[in-house]
Amino acid sequence: MTLQELHEQVLTLPEDERWELINILMKSLRSKPVLTGKYKGIASSLVGIAKTDALAPTDEEVKSILETRLLQK
């Protein structure tokens, strides 16, 4: 049976049976192991991109940097 044939047959089912089919499909998908490691999203590839050996600035240094930036505008 092709996906198109299945789709057509599903649409002929009563609503409660379609909901039951959805539940069956969801359970079947949950039982599959999640594939990790194959897909590496862009966000995870950016982790550590701005990492430096320098220490993070203190709160006072950040305030000073922000004040300087605001004065430049």
C-alpha cells in the first residue's frame, strides 16, 4: 500500500478511529531511540566560538564599557 492509498483510506475512517490511529502512531514513534550525534544543529556548533583565555570582565568593567558605548552613540 502506498502512502497516498493509506492517506485516502484514513480519511474514510470515523473521527474517533483516526484519533486512535494517531495514538498508535505516536506510541510507535516514542519507542524508537532518538538519534543523537547524526544531526548537529547550528546552535550546538557555535558553542565555545567566543571562548577566550582572558577572564570575564567584572560588573564595574561592564558598566564602564556600556557607558563608553552609549557616549559614542
